[in-house]
Amino acid sequence: VPTEQVAAAAREHIDYYHQKLPDFQASVQVCDTIASALMVAQDRLFVSERSAIRPQRLEPLLHHEVGTHLLTYFNGRQQPLRQLYAGFPGYEALQEGLAVLAEYLVGGLSVGRTRTLAGRVLAVRSMLRGGAAWAVRLGSNQEPHLQVFSERFECMPCGIAYEDPQPRLFSFNNPHG
């Protein structure tokens, strides 16, 4: 699906929620600085200029990003306890669980997607336990190959070191994420 078509479909989803909740004022921004095809940060949905989303994955991903992450953010902003939109420690697992459930409920949780998610969970768990993480990368016209990740949080070529991962760094609503 071309990037502009992805952005247009995302705007349709946002318009639907805006009709239900007038304060749902999310925006869509096409950019070239994210690694994934879609990503939410606070009130914005970012769409990668290089997004390569198959047609059958578009609706499930929009339900994941817009129908879970953006909706949770705006719903939380409506609550008197402001922490509900910024997030509590450890709530990322719940957020991602709900988002994956949204994909499942619209028929978008394929075997391949399940394997990808399971691989991510195993890689992060291994990294958090101090070990090296690995994954087999399968591209559309590529031979499978082993990709090893360092157990150090640094860029080897340029020598920049990064802080140890903490749950707040993975939160789309947290300023550190």
C-alpha cells in the first residue's frame, strides 16, 4: 500500500473516533525517521515514507495504532487523573496486549505476525537479562540469515553509548519514549 494511501486510511480511522469523541484530535505525519511502518507518539501517528504494508495488514495495524494507542491516549486525557494518559510503570505490556488483541479481533493476526511478535518478545527478554539477542530475518526476496545484536547498548561504529533500556523508553506517551 503506498504511503499516502496508508496516511489517508489512518485519517479515516481518526475521523471515526473524532466523531465519537470530539477531543480526539490526532494527526498523521509522514516522516522518514522511524524504523517501523507506523508508530504513535502522544497525539500523533507517524507513517514511514518507506512503509511497506501489505493490503491485508493495513486494517489490523490501524486498529493496533489508532484504535488502541491513540484512543488510550485521548481517553486518558479525559480522565481527572492525568497519569492515565502518561502511563503507569509496566503498563506497556498491557497496551501491547490490547493492541495485539485488536489485530486479532479484525482477523489480522496471521501466523507470520504471531512469529514476528514472539521473536520480539524473546529478543527483548534476552536483552533485559543481559544476554545477546538474535533473530532470523526473512525478507521478501532474501535468503534467511542470522542477525546478532550486541548485548551492549552502544553503536559500535561511532562509539556512542546509550542508557540501559527501561520500560519508560518504550512508552509512546512518555516524553522519554
